[in-house]
Amino acid sequence: MIRKQIWLILLIVLAAMSAAYGQEKVFVEITSFRKDIDVSKVGINDEVWKGVASYKQPLQRQFLVEPKPKEVGVKEMFVQSINDGKYIAFRLTWKDDTKDDVLKITSFSDAAAIQFPLSSEQLPEYFMGEPKKPVHIMYWRAWRSKDQKDGVQTVNTAYPNMTIDMYSFDYKVSGVGTDKTQAQKDMFIPGRAAQNPLSVAHKEIIEEATSEGPGTYKTKPVENTVGEAVWQNGSWTLIVKRPMTVNDAGSVQFKAGEKKPISFAVWEGHRLEGGGRKAVSPAWAEVLVK
């Protein structure tokens, strides 16, 4: 009985801290402006963005679940959005002094995500949703952009001077019995053998996922969202584009005249951020689709 009372007190205190923390921030209202152009073909630095209002989205450290950072470097990002009635695009910009997009054992990738609740009637917690209140996540990582530009990164590209004596992996080896099929090689690459989505090459740099709370992240087997990212002069710019409606009940749907809750997250690789160690929106923002 005492344990239950202690847990109840802790939950009340945690909820109060969460509410107080969120109330310190300004609720952000974003507009997705209707444009008479083909938004599916809009580039990251096209002229159209110069005439689109930019909204400042405050960010804070993720502080509710482990692992959580003591501090984050990205305290804000700027958000723009346009649509043509069929496609919608979001353009995100934030400062990051270092470009982290190389995959190695000790490295972490820069990343960003946009999150939408699948239902706006009863909003879930903005920390990755709640049980039976799922969210749809569009997740970009810098290493995916590097893969798309320079080719898929492998152990060989990360450690080109590494030597091997018995496993084939992706290295070029010669001699009797050393010629292997890709399927045989994959047996010695656990991620591919287990069909881990992080170990499989993807056409698009935006990964789509669903979640019903921290620790429940699940990759979706769809690629409806495309993107482009550029790091220049100490800042990342990311554009995310997708159809406003798709044939998938587990994906966010957009409609002109509607408001849609939205939140954001950013990871800085050089700060060793990954998983729960990230900067996040302090509350749901809202995007009005014109």
C-alpha cells in the first residue's frame, strides 16, 4: 500500500514538472501555405521558400525517460511549410556546428524527426505517443543522406585498412573457395541476416515509423516520404515532402482547412546524442493547412 502511495506521489510530481516545463514555452502555430506549383518537385533552396513565413520552434532536452541528456545544443529550429493540395512539404533549419554523417562504432549521426498524432481528438503525449494513441514519425538521419549521395556505407568504407582472416563480409578476397554470393555474405553480417532495417539500403532518406510511447518505436514498411538535406556554414537544412493523403491507415493524412498537431526532435552527433538523448518540442505545435 505504501509503495502504491509513493508511486502515485511520484507520478503527480512528474506530471506537474512536465506541465510546468511545457508552459514556459510559447505554443507555436505554423501555416502550410497553398502554392500554385508542383510541391513534389520543390527543391531545398528553390525561390519559393524566400517568400514563405518561417516559424521559430523552441526545443528543450528530453527529460522524462532514460537515456536523457543533461543539456542539448539545439534550442530552436525554424519551420516553413507549403502545399499544392496534393503534396505537402516542410523545410526545417537549425544550427549545428559539426556535420556528423559517417557511420563508425564510436560515432553518432546528426538527425531530426517530425511527429504527428494519428488522431487529433484525444492527443497523446508528445513524447512518442501513448498506448492506443499512436503517432506517425518521419525520421531523417544524416548518414542516410551520405548513403544516398556517396553510396551505402559499410564496414569496408568505415574501416578501409582493416584486415580479415576468415569472414567474407563485404571485402574483396581471392583464393580457392573465397567467392561468395551476397546471401552467403549476409550470413556473417548479423544486421542483414536479421533483416534489421538499419542494415538494409533504402531508396529514401526519410524513415517512417509509428510509436505508442517511449521504447515502442517501430519502422513502417513504406516509403511515402522523400527528403533532401544540406549542411552549410554551421547549419542543417532539411526538406521533407509527402502526399497529403496516402493509402495507409497508419500514416498521417492532411486536408486543406484542417489544423494538425505537430512536434519535432533533433539529435547532434558530436554530442553523442541518440535514442532518448535529444532535443524535443516542449509541447504539440499546430500546423494549419491552407
